[in-house]
Amino acid sequence: MRNTKDFFRCAGLALALFAYLTLFFGAEDEWSIAAYVLLGVGGVIALVSFGALPAIERLIQANERACQALMIAGTLGIIAVFREDHYTLFLLGTIFVYSAAVLGINVQLGYAGVINFSGASFFGIGGYTAAVFLQNTPAPPLLTLLLGGIFSAVIGSILLFPVLRTSGHYSALVTMAFALLLKVFLEVSEWLGGPQGLALPSLKFLGIDFAEDLVIMGNEYSFYVKYDLACLLLLIMTFTFAQRIERSWMGLAMDAVRIDETAAACFGISVTRWKITAFTMGNFVIGVAGALYSMMLSYINPSNFTFSDSLLFLSILLLGGIGSLWGVIAATAFMVVIPEKFQIIQEYRYLIYSAMVLMMIVFRPSGLLPRKPRRYIAGGPL
Amino acid sequence: MDISLLLQFFINGCMLGMMYALVAVGFTLFFGVLDVIVFSHGDSVMVGAFAGLSFYLLCMYLSPGMPVWLVTLFVSFAGMAFVAGFGMLVSRFVIMPLRSAPALNTLLATMMLGTVMREAVRLFFPDGSNPKPFPRLLPDWSWKFGGALLRFDNIALFIAGGLLIVGVALLINHTRLGMAIRAVAQDAEAAQIMGVDFPFIVLLTFAIGSAVAAFAGLMNGLYYNEINFNLGLLLGVIGFSSAVIGGLGNIYGAILGGFVFAFLQVFGTVAMPFSSAYKDVFAFGVVIVLMAIFPTGILSERQSQRV
Amino acid sequence: MRMNKARWSGLGGALCLAAVLGAAPVAAKEVVKVGYIGPLTGGNSAVGLGARNSADLAVRLQNADPKSKYQYELVALDDECKANIGVQVATKMASDARIIGAATHYCSAVALGTVDIYHRFKMPVIVWGAVEPKITYGNDYPEIFRTIGTQEYQNKVASAFMRSQGYEKFAIIHDTTDYGKAHKDFFVKFLTEQGGEALGIFGVTSEQQDFTTELTKIKALGAEVLYFGGLTPLGVRIRSQMDKLDLELQFEGTSGIKSDAYISGVGAELAEGTLSFLDGAPVEKLAGGKAFTEAYARQGYAQPAEALGIFAFASMKQIIDTIEKVGPSRKALITALGRIEDDDTLIGRVTYDEHGQNAIPLMTKYVVQDGQWTIWEDSEYASGKRSLVKVKR
């Protein structure tokens, strides 16, 4: 009976989590937002002080598949609850694509240790690729998504040589310079729309027009439901991809490269090869996510892909816990939703938000959900 | 191109280079001692400029009849002391707690700190979201060489900045205190075993680096006679780039990097007639190429890696 | 599974507590919501905050009026001048059916990205600050109105005026944002049409601090006028650095530098003679202008209204006045706004054409005289007592 019992416990946890998220997403006035923030913080502190966290962790690890299914079900549940609330759906979609992009950075930094300060640039390359192809060619959207990823990976390979030759902060500078360069380049190049950017036609796929409201049995729901489902699908695919890598010999090799290049090389692992693989794979994922994001946004301009957006991506990864897949999703939700909820404090929102993130980095340097030792099989032993 | 124009470009480039070098020195010092990148350093420059302005206003309020040279000295030293103090607080409460965490943590934490500083000045300095005039404290003398104009403040600020950097270099290379800083930079644990007061050295380094940043801010104010809350944003990135191009941990590298970057920008603007907006694309493109050629900076510490 | 029952029931308790807290408080009073969107954080926040306060002033004045039919509530959101954030907050505002109408956007790229959203959700908006022509003329959406004129007209007036003053050779610095770039494009277009010449064009990013290299080049070009397409912070830097290089050119700005911050930033002495152009009738001359300035001062806002505050005020007031007439319905508001003709507002008469653009383009020329923005026609420059920088030929 243990498994059924466990399942119900998992389901209970998932229910609590998603009930909280639903209420939080729905909160509008300052008092209820403040109350939910306090409730969330209080809840986490209570769990920690009751000593419940390790138990929950064990529970989740032992029932990984079930928990993943529950998370997907819960997310679909949230989408269903907010089916008519365009704004919340848009935020959810943003969380999904950002998570997917940060998972790409996670492959680079979290696994192979290749630092990338130009995440938003590759995100933008994907977006601009999609915009250019959708505007000028009859390319099907699915293909443009792939093209976004391919372009981002190919342009990223220009940086490979300097990134491979350098390390640490020197390598950081290379990608930083690229981020700054690309934003200025987008701004001054007329054929990419210059500072005004490009508009994208709405996504049409398999005869479904993504810009039209969703009609199910005569009821109209927000068109963002369709985008959310597409974004969620991308996130699930990226997540599975990242998890598969982690649990394969590839992830093992990348970890070795990250932890000690010299030792890895001594054991016959090609440092160059794995860094190239991770960097390219990561950029591909980021590019695909960027392409989908720009389709959902339907309008992009260079100010969406600045150096500070790249830093946002890295902050998400750091806050979640470098290398931790679930951490990435949790941190993205936090970093996307909090500034939005802070709209109520208007001009003070960035001050408070930055101070909050600063405190989190100082007091929890390993992130919200630090990476755990790998398990090769879902629910398997260490 | 006539020679006086070249001279003018040279003067402009030198001023810019000195400013970048001053910012880069801080980056290089912090990196040398703690292996960290302090991204709020550019915003320390901005705080330095605003502190200078505040002390000037205070000065005018308390004793309006003070001679200008005294005001200038007071504003400079008070501004530098203020930012030095602030830098020590930052090192004590943000940098030191993150010492055992990965370097990326410090980088992002200080980036957030920079945002906090920037937004705080914007919101809490009176009408802080608009640019502020900075008082003209230096004499208005200038000399003409053909079409080129050499001003007294060019020379004064350049020399003062140069002296400050040389002073810091001397302090680090030729005093007992400097020896302690270098010892910590080489091996913090070994230095502690030899009796170096590690926390004190860290605080001291941050005080020095921040004071230099404050001077860069004051120089910015005195040179352009205008300051704004956003001025540290790009200056921070450029200062970091300069420090890295020159080779982190090397003060002379920081100077070299600062001037390299400044002249790259000047050259980019001069050489590209109808699209000077591409000059940043050019400058950062060259930075990437430079990094590919000199993976550890132009003046790197030629050390073999310990395994 | 070592966790005991008490802990699990604790979790359940937390869940119940969450559910109880979730019950939304019921609004006691009937209110009509109106919206404002503009940059409240970051580099463009000075203008955005001034406009926010001005829109807020319109709401407060209405609420203070006992004859008002509804109690108005302003929802102000921050778009950071970023297209993606703009789309986000526009979706938030437009999909909230309780918000009847809004005064929106300062940055053109944001406005261009959001017009589709307002159209989709059938929400009427009056653009108060973004000046790119395509915002109104690039679509047929009945929901989009704009009180402020377009950049095209502004530069037509500006270049004709400069030509009439006898200037021929221009150097141009513009920031690479949509605002600066579009200003440059239109100014160069009209200037060449009218026989002037652009000797050099320099694009700069909005974070740039040092312009000495560009200015030195301009000095060598032999231009008579430096045209600057961009906003106050850069304008202040450029004008101050012109002085440092002993560059004696006529400095001509756009609506972006017509702010008190420009004069206080460069100082009255250097600002003297700077030209700028601003849409609308001169506020100082209209009856409402003085009342606005006084009312604004009485509220004690932390930031000045800036040049575009009046546009945000006029837009918000128009929304409120129309709601008073036709009731709080988006549909009625759209129709009623579309029919507005010759409406007497703070910025002069307003009539919307078929694209929702204010069709009475008024442009006021300003020159800085003794530390004040002075209407050109009233200035000592126009009367010949003082003169702009003379052309050396």
C-alpha cells in the first residue's frame, strides 16, 4: 500500500502548491499580494523548521515519474482555471519559454561549466530569425522554430574559438562583449527593423490559428491557452532533454569537464569537444525558445534582448540552483511573477525587487533547490 | 586630416582612457585580492559623483565664502571617503558572506546591488531621475593649438588621475601594507598563517578601490559638468572590459586596457563616417578578437597552472 | 517515510488557511477604472513619472468635483520602454474589462507593439507621448487615438524654421532608439527637400557619456547647426561637452529636450539660445495652462510634470470627460472619442481624423531665454534684440 499512500501524499503536496500558485496569480490588490508573499515565505520557513523538507525530498525522489505527471497535471489545471484571463496566461507562457531558455543555459553552465553572459542575445537571435522567416517566406512555423535554434547555434559558434581559449572571467568578458555588441547591432541595422523591431504574423500550425480565441463546445477561451500549451510542450521537451543528458554518459563527461578540466583530460575526455557540444546545444535550445517567445509576443525589438536580460537569465539559474532543473522552473516563476506583482508599487518596484534578489543570493548562495547527486533512473538509487 | 584635429582626438582619447583606467583599477584590485568581480563598481563611480555634488551643496550651505580650491579639495576628499566607507560596508555585508560561494554569485549579487544603488539615487536624490549639473570648480583656462583646444581641467584631471593610480601602484608594490595585500592575493590561507589580518586587508582593498572609483566619478563630474544616475551602467561594463583586456590582477594592465578601449572607441567613431553607431559594435568586436589572441589579457600574469 | 501524521496535518492546515485567505475582498463602492502606461523605472522614467502624475492629477481633480458621476481610480503600470514588458502590461490592462480607457506609452517601439493588443481587446487608448507616425497611420484600429503630433510634422516645421533663419549646413546627432532615429530620418528628409544639407550623421546609444569624439568631428565638418534627436539626458551631455570643445554652433533639439531639466542640467548660461519644438498650442498662453501648473504644484508630486505631462493630463481628462457623457463602456467610449471635434483641451483644440490622430497639428517653437523656455514669437530673438549663433560665411 505504500505506493498508493505515497501517491496521495505527492498529490496532496502538488495540490497545496498549485492551490497556492492559483491564489497568488489571482491576487491583485496590494494587501492580498503581500499576504500571499508572506504566506509563501512563512510556509517555506515552517517546512524547514518542522524538518519536513528532507522527507518531502525523499518522497519526491522516490516517486519521480508520478510527481512529474502531477506537476504537468497541475500546470494544465492552472491554465484551465485562468482560461479566460489573458494576462495570467501570457505570464504563464512567459514562464514556460524563459524556463526552457534557462534550461539551455543550464546545459552550458550547469553541466559543462561554459559561462554564457549572452543568453538573451541568443534568445533574440532565435526571435529575429523567426520574425525574418515568417515575414519574408512561407516557411511553416514549426520549421521557423527549428531555424531559430539552428541560427542561434551557428552564430554562437563564432564565439567558440575565443570562449574555448579563455576561461573564467576572461571567458565571461567574451560573451558579455557579444551581448553588448549584438544589441547595438540590432538597433542600427535597418533591415532588421532598427530600434523599432519587427512585427510577427500570428502563429498558424496544423490549420490552427493561434491568434484566434479558443472555442471549446461553444465556450470562448483566451487564445493564449494555445500559446501556453505550445510553450508548455516546449518546456517539457527541453526538460526531458536536459534530464536525459544529465543521466547519460554525456552528462557525466560534461560534469567531469566542469569540475576539473585537467583531470577530465587525463581520463581521456575531450574538454574541447564537450564544451563545444554543451555550448551549441544550449544555444540551440535558447534559440528555439526565443523563436517561440517572439511568436507569442508577436512584436520584438532590440530592447528585449539587452545585456541585463542576459543577466536575468543567469540570475534565474543561480537562484534556482545551478544545474538543478526543477530549481530553474521555480526560480523563473519567481523572477517573472514578482516584478509583475510589484507593478502596484510602481516606480519603487525595481528597487525592492533587486534588494530582494540580492538578499536571496546572500542568504541562500546555493539557490532555492540546489542540484542533487544524479540518479541514473527515475526514482532509482543514488 | 589635419594635425590639430588629430591632437584633439588624442586629448579626448586620453581623458576617456584615464577615466576607464581609474574604473578598471578597482576591478583589478578586487579581483586580485578576492578573485571576485564586483559589478556594482560602475555604480560606485556614480555614487562618488553624487556624493561630490552633495558635499558641494553642503559646503555652499555651511560657508558660502570658502575659496574655490578649498571647496574642490573638500569635495574630492569627502566624496572619496564616503564611497570608501560604502565600499567597506559592501565588502563586509555582501562580498565576504559570499566568499565560499561560486564567483558567479558575487557577480550577480553585486549586479543587483548596483541596481539598488542606481534606483535609490534615482528615487531618493531630489529630482534624481534627471541629469544634474556639476559645479565648475576648476579654472576655465585653455590653450589653442590650431583647431585643437587644450583646457586646464584636461591637464589637471589627467595628472591627478595618473598620480592616484601611480600612488595605488606604489602602495601595493612598495609598502608593508601592499605586501600584505599581495600576499592575500597570492594565497589567502598562507597569508593568514603568516599573520596577515585577512578581513582587514579585504576592507582596506575595498576602501582603496572604491575611493579610486569615487575619484573617477568626481572626474566625470568636473570634466563634463553633468552627472546622472545612469552613468555607472556602461562605465562599469567598460571598466570591467578594460581590466580584463589588460589582464586581471595587474594594475598596469588596467591602465593599458583603459586606454586601449578608449582609443578603440575614438577610432571607431573617426573611421566610420556615416554610421558612428557601429563604433560600439566595432569596439566590442575587437575586444572579442583580443581575447582570442590574448586569452588571459595583454599583460597576463604568466603563471603555469597548478594542478 | 518518517514523517509523522502531525506534520501532514500541518500541511493540510496551511492549505486550508490559504483557501480562506483566498476569498477576495468585496469592493464596497462603485468605481470606474482608467489606466496609464509609461516608463516608471530606468533611463526614461523622468518623463514617464511626470506624465503619470499629470494623469493622476486629472483623476484627482475629477474626483474632487462634486458633480462627477463616477468615482475614478487610476491604474498605473510601468512598461520600462521595453516592447516585451509593454505587451505584458498592455495585456494586463486591456484584458481587465473594468478598465474603460487608458492613456498610454511614451516609447514608440512599445506603442507599435501594443496597438494590436488594444485592438484585439477593443480597449480605447489615447497615446500621450509616442510620436512615431505608424502608431496611428499604420493601422485602421478604431481604438487608437493620439493627442500628441507625429514626428513627421514636428520636423517639417523644424527644418522649415531653421532654413528661414538662414542656416544651411547641419550636423546631426541622434540616439539609436526609435525616437532619435525617426527624428533623424524625418529631419533629414525635410531638410534635403528644403535645400539644406546634412554634413554628418552620428548615431549614439542612449547610455553614451562621452561625445567629444563626435563633436570634434563635427567641428571639422564646418556645420552651422547641431541638430540633436533624442532626450534630455543626452541633450544635456552634448550641450555641456560642446562648450568644453569650444564648439560654437547653434544647438537645435527636438521635443525630447523641452524640459526644465535640460536648462537646470546645462545651466542657464549654456542653455541660452537652444531651440526646441513641441506639439500643441503653447500651454502658457491657454487658460488651462496656468490652472494646470498651479494644481500640479498643489498636489506636491515628487517629480516635475516635464514637457509631456500636459499631454497625459489632456488625454486622461478627455477619457474622463467622455466617460461622464456616455457612461463607463469601452464601446461607447470608442465611438464618442472618434466623434470628438474641436475639443478645447489643455493642449489646444483637438479633432481626431479617421486614424484617431489629432488632426489639428499645432507646433510651438521654443527658445531658451534667461533660463526659461520662451515661445519663439515672444522672445527677444524673434524681435531681433538677441540673435542665435550667427552663420560664418
